[in-house]
Amino acid sequence: MECINTIKGIREYLKPYMLQDKSIGFVPTMGYLHKGHGSLIEKAAKENDIVVVSIFVNPTQFGPNEDFEKYPRDLEGDLTVAKEAGATVVFAPVASEMYVEDKKTQVVVSDLTDKLCGASRPGHFQGVTTVVTKLFNIVKANKAYFGKKDAQQLAVIQKMVQDLNMDIEIIECPIIREEDGLALSSRNVYLSEEERQEALVLSQGLFSTKERIKQGERDCVQLKNELIELINTKPLSNIDYVNFVDVNTLEDINIIDDKVLIALAVKFGNTRLIDNITVEV
Amino acid sequence: MECINTIKGIREYLKPYMLQDKSIGFVPTMGYLHKGHGSLIEKAAKENDIVVVSIFVNPTQFGPNEDFEKYPRDLEGDLTVAKEAGATVVFAPVASEMYVEDKKTQVVVSDLTDKLCGASRPGHFQGVTTVVTKLFNIVKANKAYFGKKDAQQLAVIQKMVQDLNMDIEIIECPIIREEDGLALSSRNVYLSEEERQEALVLSQGLFSTKERIKQGERDCVQLKNELIELINTKPLSNIDYVNFVDVNTLEDINIIDDKVLIALAVKFGNTRLIDNITVEV
């Protein structure tokens, strides 16, 4: 498996495949790959002739007080995970390869990006949509694979692809969890043992909310209060948001009559974790 | 020469050419084609295996008080011009084919779009960059052809292509003029005979400014005042802007030491005309 660092290099690598009409699956990542990424790569490998994995810790999607500098990096480990999961080639550019100094262009998705994580991370999704557009233009894949763990990111990217007529299919992939329920995240390495133990309340709370809905509760205000109360029993927790929303528009839902995305972001110590579940009734 | 109205249709039409690695030249237009467009299509036909011409009066680049409704349209005439100039296929979608009702995504180029025409047409360039991105994603051409008459549009699109790693080459084409010097524009049909006569001052002024520079004048304040004075001798004229700027950044230039773009927008009656010239010293 090759690892290519330049835009010109990856384009030249992929060109012969395109001319042979080979299907290209694409898994964009920020590296520090875990089993969640592995599952995306495996799915891409099953569904396509070749799989491109990008590894790029994108500076423009981090806020000034966020964890860009200390975001975990391990290129060597990543190459092993990518290869074992079935990647054909890794694209791992440095920031100066991806951005010119006087960049002036942004891809902006409105409304969807103001809510949930967008409210507490201003500019984050603009950084995401812009870099994803750039990566799509570089790789020109047929399908791109994103995990449902970043449910808002998925909704934003789906809208962008539709609005800009990008010729790529976005494949939603399930959240991968530890055996005890914690959603996999590169940021989990930040957690102390105590924080990690308390963080289990997130998946437990989401699963028990799902049960409550299955049992007939439809009132999101009631369900939300219960979920918040449960999370607040953990002394190290600090809730950013707990929201019951439409899976596509991300607008708040009051009474569940079809499908609901329950999304939350909670800090444990300095580590902000997100998790979510979609429930159909 | 085929005329295709759907995105799916044009993609299917172009796919076999792409798989054969045929080069695709693209000329995006708002229709009402004149010799200026014709020259772009001819150049594209010389340099590529096939040529796609799009005809789409893009509503999102017109302001609320601008001329979207009355913008001249003549699809039949356009097809004749396109065919004679060497187009392989015309893509002529309706607005509902190009835009979903709940569109939320914009491609935004900052700085470059605040100046010149951007200052008096807020939102215009956002409409342009967004629709051009969409068209590029649909047609996937190797080269796209733009006239230098819209010098700011050209600078904005060049920047967008660079920043978003769009895999397309932007080809700048010279301004085509009537024999008396008037720059060709679909909007020239709006001009009364008197307005049209007075409008000749624009090209005459630009050419005489070029002469002044060739003779040694380097002070843009001086040159600008002379040019404004000349235009103001025409009673029907109403200057929007006359600017001496850097051809790439569009920043004002005070003293010419290399290359200058002299760009202007002037209304004659209700018709807003633009023209420009680039002078190297």
C-alpha cells in the first residue's frame, strides 16, 4: 500500500483507475485510526475496486482554543490499520500542500451548521465542508464513507453534495463502540480512567432513551429532561447539548412521530465527547 | 449538435468521452450568445476533443432590483451560434433542475468579491461562484473558457479553482469589440441609439489611458481623474466605478510599476456596462 503526500502524486496515481472506470471508494480521516475508521475502510473495500484513505488533521476546522496542536497523531500506526482494513492507497498531505497562504474561498452550508456542535464550535463546519470539497476534488471518488458518530457532519455533507451537484455518493456507516458502549473516537485517549468510566453514561443514556421510546414515550421534552438528569449524576460531566432533532434538517422535534436523532455533546474534564442514536417508531 | 436539459442527461452524454480520456472544453454562458461567446467556443473547439456550452440565466447572481426577468433570451439563436462556432453539445437546464428548493450551500470567495462590481452588486459573485462550481461538478471539463470582459469574475473564479483544488484549467480569452470599440455584451440590446453612441466613450477612454501610460504617465490618481472627466462629458453616463487595480488581487494601484487592470462600470440610462483593459509597462 502506497502513502502519497502530494496532490499531484495522488492524482497521477488515481488517473489510470478512472480511465478504466474502476470504482473508487474514499475514506477521509484525521488519522489516529481506530476500529471505527477500520470499519469504514472495510466497507469501502467491499464496495469498490480501490480505496483511498486520506489522513489530514485539518487546521481550519479547529477553533482557536481547541485541540489542534495536541490532536493525537500516529502515521505509522495509521498505515498499518489502513492496510489491514483493505486500503489501496493513503493520501497524507501536510497543511502547506492543502492550503495556499492567501486562501480566500469557503464552502458554506447555512442553517444546518448553526445548531448542535455548530453552536459551540463556530467556523468548525465551514472548515469541514471546505476541506471535504477540496479532498473530493482531488480524489474524485465514486463513494465516500462517513461514520454516523458525526451525525451533524454527515447531514451537512449530504446537503453540500446535493446543493453543489457533487458527483459522489455519501455512504453512512454505523457507530462502532467499545464493548462497554463507549463510542470510538480518536479523542478517547485524552480521558482519564475516571472520566472514561463516567463517560459510559452517554451510550447508556442513549440506549435507555431508545427503550423509553420503544415503550411508548413520545414527548421529547420529557425524554430530554430524563437524559440530562441521568448525565448530571456524573460529577465530571459538563453538558454542551442534548437535542432531539430531525435527522436531515437537524430541527428540534417535540413529539416523535417517525424518526428522531438524539444527539449530545458532553465534556468530561477537558475532553468533549459526542454520541448519538437514531430511533424510528 | 444535441441540446440537453437535465443533469443526468449531460452526465450520461459525457461519460463515454471521459472514459476515452477525450479532452472536454467548457464554455459557461447565460445565453443570448454574441461573437464574444462565439470566440470562446471557437477557441475551446480548437483546444479540445469536444466542447460543452451551457446556457443558463442564473437567478442567484441577480440582485432583487436587477434585470433577471428581462435579461434577453433566445435559445434557438443560441443553438445556431453554438453549433457554428463548433460546440459539440449544449446544456440548457431550467432553474428547478439546477436548484433544489431548500438549497443551503454557497461557495464564497472573500476580499476579491467586495470590490468593483461586488461593491455595487452584493451577493452577485456568490451566485456566480456557486453556480460555476455546480456546472464544473456536472460537466467535469478539462478546461473552461471565460472572457476577460468580466475581469473580476475571472479573478474570482481563478482564486476559487486554486483554493478548492478544482481539477480544471481556466482559459482567459480576449474581449471582443464591435468595430467602433464597444465591448460585446448581451446587455447592449438594452441601449438606445443615443446611449450606444455615448457608450463608445468607455473603450475610447480605456484606449487613450493606455496611450497615456505608454507615453510615461504612471500616476493612477492623475489617470483616473482624466478618465472620469472624459466619461462625464457624456450627459447620459453615470459612473459606478473607475478603478486601477492589480489584475490578481484587485487591490488598488497608485503608481504603475508593472501591470495594471483598468476596470470600469458605467450606467447609460438604465443599462450598466462594464469594460476594462490590462496595460503592462
